[in-house]
Amino acid sequence: MENLEKGDPISLRGQYEWNDRGGVVHWTHHDPQGRHPGGWIEHAGKRVE
């Protein structure tokens, strides 16, 4: 993501997984094995899949 700065709003599609540090978002991209729906991240009208 070009020009992404702290505090900028983003939208995303992925899978949140809890862990001992709070969590992490996985699958914000295409799964080449087709086990998970494809995700994306969007900032300033540009979407990365």
C-alpha cells in the first residue's frame, strides 16, 4: 500500500485469529489452494487482492 500512514482508514476482508498477543488477520490475499475465500485490503480507493 503506497502512502499508507498511521491512522489512515482501511477496509479489509480476511480471517481474524486470536492469540496470546491479541490476534492477527490472515487470508487478506488469494489462497492458491482454494481452501479459504480470497481476501483484500483497501486504502484510498485502491484494493490489493
